Amino acid sequence: MAGRASKLAGVVKDQVVAVGGCPKDSAEEAAKNQIGGVLETLCQSFGEDRVVRINASGSAWNEGGKAKSQHLKLEFETLGNFVE
């Protein structure tokens, strides 16, 4: 996703939390939700309104509610200033 950091801050955390696939109430689910909070904080950290792009992907293999392997890739890129 890409857009104004000030607008993405209110959306990115909710979108990450909405991603399913983690065992409910697991440490993996808690970590995923915390990543949404980190992305929200990064969007809020700019003094001026910047245009940013966020790419995120991940996967996990779980057995019995416990992770066997996990993969997460995050890219957070500042593209420039927002111009009206």
C-alpha cells in the first residue's frame, strides 16, 4: 500500500490486525498485531506529511498452535513529500 503517512497511520494497524491465519490468542498473533503498531508508529513519526509505501508479506507453519517456522518481510519506504 502507498499513500500519505498521516492517512496510512490510521489504516495500516487495523489492516495488519485483520490478517488471519495465526492461532487465536497465540504469541504469533500477538507479535503480528504488534507489527501493525510499529508500522502505525512509523507513519506517525514524520514531522511533515510524507508519501510512503509499505510492502509486507509473511507465512508460518504451525502444528498444535505452535510455530514450526515463520517468515516475515517488511519494506517501509519514504517516497517524498505530499503535494496538494
